[in-house]
Amino acid sequence: MAKLRKTLGRAGDPAVQALMRQMETQSEETLKRWCIQEAERAYLPLCGQEEPLRAGLEAAQACAEGRVKLKEIRPALRAAMEAARGATEPTEQAAARAVATAAGCVQTLTNALGMAFYGAAATAYAQLGTSATAEAYDAAAEAEFVRLRQSLCAVSVEGEANPARLDWNC
């Protein structure tokens, strides 16, 4: 059995690189919207849809749409992160961290990649359980990165005039 990690994937992996390159072609608005929608669709169901996590995503959505200011949603973002820290079961923990990190993308846009790393772990643990091999987890994570890139491509704006400036620091 492989030692379970909080995240899966590495910045140098080809599937992760492809996702990062696609992110670099899109605007902040597109990335925020995609990140929040992915977290709600793919990862929130894996973590029991805890209220602080759902509230964090809803607050982030309102901020991304310009309905509220960032300073107004910071308590909801902190509550979502605290809920994620409180999770103990590996699938639920990774999914909760993916959701909380996605909500934080309105504050730090590179959280979109963090969501992908946590989400890859959540998906792999949900599919394979907690006693698979490291190779099996890596393969499941790679498949999730490919799926995420396809999802981003589906909402991407062709020839985006104002792509986000992303400094990956990884």
C-alpha cells in the first residue's frame, strides 16, 4: 500500500503542464468561474457537501461575479479552509481541500492549480480506495488532470485578449 498523500501529481508531469499551459491562455474571470464550477461539480459531492464548504464556494461565486467585494467573503473562505482541515478520511479530506482551495481562487488565482492537485487525490482515493499502489494513484491522478484540462478547454475563450498573468512558483 502506498503512503497516502494530501495531493497527487507534480508540476513537471506532462498532463499537469498541459493544464497549466491552458490556464495561461485564459482570463482571470474564466479561470475563477471554471475553478468554482469544477469544485462544485466534481469535489463537493465527495466531501459530504459540508455547509462551510458550500458557503465558501457560493461566496467565491458572488465575488467572481462582482456582487460582493473580496473583503466581505474572507470569513467564508476562512470557514471553508477550517472545515477542510477538520476532515480526516482521505477522500473527504482531499475533496474538502480542493473545494476550499477553489473558493480561494478569487483571492489567489493560482489556487486553480492547487484545486487540481487536491482534486486529483480526492478522485483517485474515491475510485481506488486507500490501499492501492502508488502507480495506480498516479494513473488515476493523470486521468483527472486530463479531464480537468478538457473541462477547461470546453469553457475557454479562443484567442483570449486578456489572459491572466500566472506566476506558478513551482
